[in-house]
Amino acid sequence: MARKFVPTPLKLRKPVPSDIDIAQEATLKPIVQIADELGIREDELELYGPYKAKVKLEILERLKDRPDGKYIDVTAITPTPLGEGKTTTTVGICQALGAHLGKNVITAIRQPSQGPTFGIKGGAAGGGYSQIIPMEDFNLHLTGDIHAITAANNLLAAAIDVRIMHESMQDDKKLFDALCPIDKEGKRKFSPSMLRRLAKLGIKKTDPETLTPEERSLFARLDIDPAAITWSRVVDTNDRFLRTITIGQGPEEKGFERKTGYDITVASEIMAILALTTDLADMRERFGRIVIGTNKKGEAVTAEDLGVAGALTVLMKDAIKPNLMQTLEGTPAFVHAGPFANIAHGQSSIIADKIALKLADYVITESGFGADIGMEKFFGIKCRYSGLIPQVVVLVATVRALKMHGGGPKVVAGKPLASEYTDENLELVRKGLPNMERHIKNALKYGVNVVVAVNSFKDDTAAEVDLVRKAAIEAGAMDAVVSRHWMEGGAGAVVLAEAVIKAADKPSNFKQLYPLNLPIKEKIEIICKEIYGADGVDYSPEAEAKIELYTKLGFSELPLCMAKTHLSFSHDASLKGAPTGFRVPIRDIRASVGSGFLYPLLGTMRTMPGLPTRPVFYDVDLDLKTGKVLGLF
């Protein structure tokens, strides 16, 4: 039986100290206590020190007959480059529900990439008095999941190029002999991956010696087209100079040079699979379905064909287990997976949510960036694969962002805000309201209840906040509540949490925006017109060719993961507010068949961010006397 939950008292100070100072002053419960309060048994935990642990997937079998709790997604209006506090709000609601309203709640959020942590944003554990702790662990290595993704992704990349090289250097017999050598017992044996490839080819034999020369050649020779490879290498660092590289320049690889590039690790399909898989067997199958390109006949080549899918699973067998942590007020949190929402689907893992929903009455999860990206992908991709039905969307809005959308001066990370953002300006707020109103109406199209959280900043005036609240309710939100969790912790989000409880108890009628059996172009155009407000869509010749190829290969019924800027409803970051009269350019489309979506690239979206002139890493150091991390945020 679970132990009674004991909240951790906050040590509130004014003015509010830095995030890292608050986190390092916090009192942490042992993670075994967090687990015990939730009803997780010790034999279902794998400890990573005293304050974090992985939860074994076997817990789902034990809890399978328990009803699910309420499922709430936190999203936002179109943000400024500073972000509007989605993670902070997610944590604040959970602290209010658990530590102040006596509800059984779990936070379920993503693990941050070290790219933005050392780049422009700094830490991403929430902020102020609504954070996940230990903050340093959260923002850095945690339990090594992102490193495992990097290793798996790059093993597959290495397998592609070496296969091309060895196939070109050996005839069919030598190639088959190398792939299926004679063992110590004088026999040839197929590995499990090889047997899967044979089944795909329709070869029913299991004894290598019984294959005909033609079957041996068909089995051994993939004939990958180097010009059609879509798989990139990855690293979890913002490194613009790796966006395009030339490989194969060593003396032994002469003749096998080709242009390729790096993405950031969180944009890897391996990361997307981690977030969308439902169990270990499903993950193994998804890895096998990864398409790395085509052969010279135009047929898809998969990780299973390369014989590497089993090894990818081995590298990821621990990463699939969710990480258990805690908030500043001692409420439990699952931190698992971390795909970006502009260049990936932007959700924490289905597995973490499924476990959380069996353990808690309320699960508060978060979608990346604005609702036009994160929420749309939460519904259109994650909910399709999980089968989970959300009851409520919490839309985070700030006076600051609405002023920007109303025509305020440019907001630049690392630079002081202009006076328009720190002084009352009702006209700018009023002009920016259409952005929030469109997001509310978009959420309502899915049949879920909407609560607007006005994330309060110190310079907001009562008149500005009141204007936002009235507009939100007029646009269809069930409620609009000011929240002060950043400076007050859970106590500052109690009214918001109460509004979420009421909304979760109201009937909802969740439905998808589009059916999967529509042609690729129709699905793209529905999202662009219904969610972004575009007049239409334009396709580059490359995108047209990919649509034709993916339809031919049988991928057309996959959902879409639109890769676009998070700073506008449109593809153009400079178009603020709720723009109209624009058309969306589709530059290219990629197939993430293992993760289960097609991913159109809108405009000039990049899958590898770059560092600014003055990265955050300038501030990060180690206090050699105390061992404390300095300057993370």
C-alpha cells in the first residue's frame, strides 16, 4: 500500500533568486520515498543515486486493471524567443494539485537537450519555485538516455556506409561468406535479423546452405543508392558546422566519399521512436522499420535489411524505462524522451504517460512550443499511437507574448526587454489577442475543454491581465486564470489547478483533425489551412518527388509531423499575431517510418541549431570547493 504523500515546504524568497540557486537550496526526498508514495514497489525501480530512478515496464502488467486518471496537455500561444513558461506552468499545476489540493498527480515532461542548455536558453527544468529537481541532473546527463540515442543513431549511420563499401569490393559469394561465416562447429547460421530479412524477401529457408546463388545474392546485396540516403549522424550539441559534411576521405575509403550531415540528437528518429513506442517488442519492430533511403531500384532500405535493428534495441533497452524525479514541493515527475517540437513531434513518452495514468488521478503533460506545433502533434501523432484520450488543454499565455504579437519591438534572448513590455500598454495587448484566440479555437476543433493560464510576470498590470482573461473566455475557453507559480510555487497555481479539475470533470468529445487514409497533400493542406490559417500550400519539385515516392512505397497513410518555425503560425517567423493571406512552402518531406510519421519541412527549417555569439556555456562552471554547478540558469 502506498505511503501517504508528504509535501516538501518551499523556502520562498523575494526577490526570487536564480533557478539554480532555488534548486540547490531545495530539500529533496529520497526517490524511494517518492516511489513509495505513488505505490511503486522497490523491485520496480532501478536507482541512479538517491534522487532519481528508472521505473521498470513490468509495472504496467501489475496495474493493467486499474482505471486511468485524467489526462491534461499543457501548451501555449505562439511564444517569444524567451518562452512563455509551459514547463513552469506544468510543474506549478502539479504542485498545486498535489501539495495544496491533496490530489494524486504526476508531471510527465521531456528531458531537455544539451544543445539549448549550453546554447541560448539555458536550463529547462521549469523555473522559479516550480521546477524539477535535481536541476543539474535534469538538464545534463540524467540517466544517459540521450547518449544512448546518439550511440544507436550513429551505429546505424556507420552500418550504411560500410555496407556500401563492402558490397562494392566483393562479389556475391565473398559477400555472403562474410555476412554468414562458418562457425566453430563448421556450420553457417542466420542471425535473428537475417531471418527477418529472409522473411521480408519471401525466402522461407532457414539453412544458409540451402539458398540458391540467386537467393544468396538477393539476401546479401542491398545495393543502396548513396544519393538517396536520408539518414544523418547526430550529436547533442548545437554545431552549425556539422550541418553539411563530406565523409569517406580517409585513404582506405577513397572512392566512397559523399556529402551528408549531422542533426541534433533530439531530432533523431531514434528519439521519436523512444517517445512513441509502447513496449520493448514494439520498439524492436519500429527500429526494424526505419527507412534509411532506397536502393538503386527505388525500393526502401531499412535498418532490418542492414541487420542492425537488434543492436539498436540492445543500446536502447534501458533508455525505454521512464525516469522518476520530483518537483520542488515533492510531487512526482516522469522525465522521459525529449524530441523538439519544431523539428520533431515534441512530446514526452507514451510509456511514461501510460504508467502515470495508472498511478495518478491527474497526469499533466506538456507539448513543445505553441499549440499550432506541439498540441497539433500531441493529438495527431501521440494520441493516435497511445490510444489515450485527453480531457483538457491548458493554454499558457503571457502579456509579454501578446504585446509582441500586437506589434511590440523584437524580443531577443539575452537582451533587456523594451519599455513596451515593462509598462502598461493595453493597445498592444488588444492587437495581439487574435493569436491567443486562434489557438483556443484550434484546440476546440479537437473537442477538448480549454483553460487559459495567464502566466503572471512582475510587470503585468491588472488591466492587462483582465483584458486577456475576458478575451479568452469570449473565444471559448472554459476559464482563464492568472497564475503566480513562478514566484509562489504551487500556492500561486491553486486557482488554476481548480479550474483544471472542473474542466476535466466536464464532458469532452475528442476527435482527430484528419483521417489517415487521405492523400499526403490533403493532410498537409488541412493542417496548413485549419491550424495555421494559410490560404494554400506550395510544393518544391523535391517535395513533389517525395510525395510520389512515399505514396508508391506505401507510406501515405502515416500521420504528419510538420517541421516549422515555432515563432509564428506561418512558416515565416516574422509574421506575428494571427496572420492571413500567406501560402506555406513545403521544401522537402522525410519519412520516419519507424516512428510512424512523414515529416514535411516548411520553409528553411534546420534540423541542427547553431550557437549564438554569446552562448550560455560562458556562465557554466563548477565550484571546486563545494562541487556545485554554477550558472546553468
